Amino acid sequence: MTRPLTPKERMRRALWRQPVDRLPVQTNYTGTVATALAAHLHCTPAELPARFGNHLLRVDVDHPPRLSADTLVSFDWWGAGWGTATEGYWHAVAPMAETTDLEAYPWPDPESPSLLDKAAAMIAADAGQHFVAPNFGFALFERAWSLRGFDAFLMDMVCEPEWAACLLDKITTIQITLARRFVALGVDGGYFGDDYGAQKSLLFSPALWRELIKPRLAQMFAVFRVAGLPVILHSDGDIWPILPDLVDIGLTCLNPVQPEVLDHARLYREFGHHLSFYGGLSTQSVLPNGSPDEVRTATSACIRDLAPDGTGLILGPSHRMQSDIPPANVVAMLAAFPAPSGGKHQILNPKS
């Protein structure tokens, strides 16, 4: 009898569109959802990834949380502030809103010796079972606007492109240093997050993206591709115009492939020979608002349209699940996921 693939092996093969024994799956969720689902399934939040059958383990820099005096804002490693009262991401403080002095800004140190200690410990504890990727969320454009302010940086890109390029260069240099350290640590690929699309178009012109974002993103991707590792990019919204460019600079896998803006059948038809896909189940429509039957139907349709050849898809919600998604729909989604050969979904057999 053939040994089942490990989650790491299955992910690697699916990312490169090689044959797999079944599609890998990945379900991400907020802390609020973790608490609710753990109670619903009679387990602990720490047990949820195994219950979901998750294949991806994301690691990050070790940054002790820093809160504002009123605890309403949490500051990330770069110094940007995020509201603590919301379940998702709510930008609260742009530390460069009132300055363009890049040399005076207290940039984080990507060479800090202890920066990856927690990541190293997580990789060691996992013992090679899961596909490990460093989390470069808010990788470039999003990192720039988180520091400068969203509206302000969009204006900078048009009115002060040379300064905008210098800011992006600062970010790129730090990210490349981090990427090289993660590759040396033994990760299995790169995971980047950088949203370029709205519901019906890009946030700015393709020409501006190609001028300011593409060459720097290519440098980040290259750290992993030169090492022979795949690259995953999370980019929300309607990014059709730049998909060929992303292929051109070495993208391996596109996430979250929102069905509202990226038609799955067309996506596979036009890019299925160049890209694998990750996500596909809408956290905007069917998961929060559909019935369990509609969730099961959407899951089957996602598999049919994005993985007609049985590989090239990491199946899961299109984004982190939030508390507007009923637990019954989560169970319906998991029931429609490909089950281990001859086995059962752990999610459907909660502890009594």
C-alpha cells in the first residue's frame, strides 16, 4: 500500500502542479472565530489546525506586542498602528504621516540576532510535517501605505514618484534581508501579502504598478526562486491586468482567487499552466451568507474549476474567516473537502 503524502509533500507537489493523492487544504481564521469554533467542536483553539487538516505553517518575526496607553492601538514591527477593537485589520496610526525624512525614521533591524528565534522553534517542533513559509504580510505597497497613510501614499506615487520609490526601496532592502535569513533557516517557500485590487479594478494603473512595484517585488520573489522554492502571493481584488506580470517575475501560487472578481474557469484556462491557486471559497458571500448546501456546492465548484486535473489547488476560504460565518457553514465546507484515503474528516468527529 502506498504511503500517504505528508502535508509538506502534498503542498509542495500541488504548488508545482505535480500529482497528489488528494488536494491539500488550509483554513485560516481570526482569534474570535478560533474561540467560537473550538467551543462548537469541543476542542481547544490549539487543536483546530489539526482538526481542519491544515497543511501550511506560517512563521514570522518575533516582535513583542506594543500597545498604546489606552490599549486601543497595537504597533507592529515596522511601527504602524492597528486598531485592537476590530476583528480584522483596521489601520489606526501612520507613523510617517507628517514626515518624508526617510533617514530619520527608526527602521526595524532585520539583522537582529533573536528576530527568528520563535520561527526556528516552531520549525523544530513541527519536525518537517507541514509546509513552512515566512509571513511577509503587508509586503511592499501595503507596507508603504501603512507607514505613510493610504491616501497619502497613493498621492505620493503620482505626485512624488521619486520619493515613493525611495520609500519602497527601504522596505525592499529590509524584506530581502529577512527573506534570506528565512531561507537559511530552512523554510519551504515564500508567502507574501500585498493587495493591489479593488472589487472592480486595480487600485492604481497597471503602468504605475509596473514602474514602482513590479521590479521590487521581483527582487523579493527571487530570493526564494533562486533557492528553488515556490512563491505564494496573497493579493485581493481584481488584479487581472497584472497577472501576466506576476507570472513573469516568478509567482508560483496565487491567493485568494476571490470568485467575485476572478472567474475560476477563466483563471484556470488562462493561467493554469503557469500558476497554482490557493483559497477560492468566498468569505465575502457564500461562507457568511449561504446555506450549508450552498457552501458544499461552492466547494465542489471550486475544485472542479480550479483543479480539473486533480492538483494545483490548496483549497480553503479566500481569507481569514471572521465571526460572521456560521459554524454550520464551516462544518459544511470541511465535509466537502477531500478526505484522507479511507479515513474521515476529524472536524466531523468532535470530542464528546
